[in-house]
Amino acid sequence: TDAWRSAEEMIRRSCRDKSEGKRTMCAGILEQALPDGNVTFQAAHDDEIGNDALLRLCKGRGVWIPASRYWLCAPEIASTVRAALPDAVRLGRLT
């Protein structure tokens, strides 16, 4: 439907790469570029969809840091995660 496409575009727009070093929100997921070039992705503790999406996208590619509850990814992996995030979140909402 048109409403679904509009919501999906809003998610895609909010997920686009922002300027380096800033925290950005993408469907409740925070992203932060670190000084060394690596990127962290973090969903709220109670955000099942966000945490599941990050698990599916980052497991085997990034490093889970349990003490801080975030995924640490190399820049090239972060680009892949960032691009796939809108679809992963959308799919999580459908299940």
C-alpha cells in the first residue's frame, strides 16, 4: 500500500549515512563512527526487532561487545549493515 511505501521510505531516509562521528537513529538503532574508523550499532535492550535485525546482519561479521550491548564493525562491514538495515527491520516487523 501507499502508506507502507511511505513508511518504508521514511525508514530508508533515516538510515542513510550521516556525517562521520555522529550518532544517528535508524528505526531505534543507534550508529556511531569511532575515531579509528570502526562503527558501532546498538539497539535498545527491549527492542526485539532491532536486536534481531542487528544479530542477523552482524553475527559472523562484527564483534559483539556484551558489556556495552553493541556490535563493533569494520567500516566496510558497517556499510553493508547500514544498507541492509531498513529491509531487516521491515522483515522483523512482518514476523
